[in-house]
Amino acid sequence: MRRFYLLITLIVLMNWSVVPIHAQNTEDMSTLMQFLHYVPDLPDYNSAVGFGDVEAWKRSWNMPSISSYADIQGLDKYQRAYWSTILSRQTFPPPLLNYLQDGNIQRSVGFDLHNIKQFISAGGQAGFIVAEHSSSTDEVATVLQSTGYTSQNTNTGKLYSLGNLLTGFNNILLMGSNRVLMARELDVIGIVNATQRNKILPLSANLNYQALVEALDTKAFSDLGEVTGVLFLDGKLLSELGPYLAIRPGTLPSRYPEEINRIMSEMPPLPPYDLAALVTIHGAGFSYQMVMLVFPTGVNAEPAAKSVELRLQQFKSRWSPKKYVLDYGLEDFGAMSVESQGKSIAVVMLRVPDPPLEFPAGALNSPKDVPARVPNWYDLVKTQELGFLAVFGSGTGAPL
């Protein structure tokens, strides 16, 4: 595999420092930090947080204006294939915003993934989603009223509810900036509102998140393209799993000791980390997958980055006979460490060219088939194959 491209990035990123955030004024924050300001830094919500930027994805893939299911009908076969296959894998949309619906969701609540710009989700089905849409607040309110929602005014916006009918859209709060807050339980709406008012510490005030997001915002990464999706994972929670994280679902308990010994003999050690992020960036002709691990102050992240890089080079999903990097034709990869707000961050990056827009002469593919496979974290998270993040080694305290 060729490494020349990422070696240039490595030189630029080495010892890069980032100016810390001091204020909690959301207007001064990046879009990602603004959305993190909605998420309470509590165990029920901070173990897995997904952020997607659909607007950035459309822009990076040169998509025409899309705001409804009807607009999909006007796309050419390549654009439609990319929309239906790649979008979800590069933006992590929660099921409630599923763009594969034929418009029923938008007709029921006024928005769906077709006209959503950005979103963040936390807490799973018992949690919430905050999304910014391109419809007007009045348009969404009209749809909600027509489909049976009752409304009441609150200090942070107008709340629409479906009473005792428990669905993911049971409570929808229309806020400023065309943003909506959705949750099954009314209590969750109150928790998010308290977080916005800094009554509960938000993730935007967490130093680990600040360090990671500001490192991601530096020119060296932003020059690669648009950040289309980020999945944040609680590093302390993953670290506590030790090598058990690398045991694939379905492994018989009697095989656990044998599997752990094999894992520890084949994988280089990795020390505990505070926060993990699986990042997707799409730029001019390339998709990038990034692993970012934030370590406690004083830990050297460079050996950790090399460890994760080696693990990914050898990683083979159970649904493919090939190694991951070969299956997707990943042509560049690299490991580096960056410094941000006194934190050392391990970064591993993989790059792959976009699928071709035209078939080469003599290709075996039928013209009706469109190549639309890209490497993505979505499939690995869905199949629970995150063993490359498993913590173990001398002094890690991992449960063995």
C-alpha cells in the first residue's frame, strides 16, 4: 500500500497545537460543537453519540438540491445509487430519520433525512435526536397539527406531543434556528433543555471532546474535505472491556480464554483512552476513515496510533474473505499523534478513491449496476466489530 500521501499529512500534523475553548457561547462554536452542547455529559447519553452532516455530504458528492422524496426521482442512476447506498454509511442516521422511506415520515412530521442538514443522536431509543432542517418552523408546525399533535408553549420553543402513543416522534420540540428536538419521553426533553441552559454539564464543555473536535477542525484535516459523520464512544467504557471487546458476537463462552490468548498474541498492546471517535471525511474524489483516540494527560499517543494502524491492516471482517483494507481497496493509510489542549490524540487515517462514474471498456458489470461501495464505520459498528479498539497490555489493568 502506498503511504506517500499521508506522509505529507503526517509532517503537517506532527506536534500541531490547538487553542482551547474557554467560553460556552454556542454562537462562537463550530456546528459540531453546537450540537454537542445539546448532549448531557451523563452515562445514559455519553456512551455513544452520533453526529451526521447531511448538508456536507450532499455538497461533497456534488448532489443537486434535494429536499423531498420526489427529488430523488430526478437523480441520475449514479447519484441515486450514492444517495441510497453511501449517505447512510457516511452520516450515521438513526432509524427515525431513515431516508429510504417514500416520504411518509416527512408527510407526518414535516422533515426527514431528505431535508435535514445536520443531526445528533444520543441515548439510543430511550434517548433523543436533535436535527436542523431546511423547512420553516411554520411548515413543520402545520404538518404536526394536521397529524394530531397537541401543542404547548415552553421557555425553549413549542412542544408538540402525541399523548400516550409512545413512538420515537412522541414529543417534538420546535426550537430556534430550524432545529427540532425529538424524544419518546417528556423527561428527556427536560434533561436536554437543562443541558442547553448549562444546568447539566454538556459534552461541549468536556475537555476530551473539545480537544478532539478542535483537532479535527484544524486546517490539516479540513483541507481533506467535509466531515460527514462522527461516532463518539466512551473510551473509559471501551477500555474496561479489555480484550473482550475483540471477541466477535456469537463466540461460545468456552472459547473465550482461547480467543483472548489469540487476540493478545496477535495484536500489539493499546493503553486505555478517555474518548474514541470514528470519523468519516469526504473530499474531492476520496473518502477518509479516521480513528481518533484521546488519551489522559501525559500519555504518548504515537505508539498507540501505530498499534491501531497495525490492527486495522490485519483486520478481517467475518462477512468478507479478504482483509478490510484489501476488500475496499484502501490505497493509503497512516498513523500519527497530535496535541490539543494538553491532550495527546492518536490518529489513524485510511483513504480510498470514490467509485468510478463510468464503467471502463470491457467491464463485466451490467450498465444498470452502479459501483457504490465505500469503506465505512457504519457496517462495522452494526456488526459489533470494533476489536481494533481493544485495550490490553502491560499496566493497563484490563480484565483478563
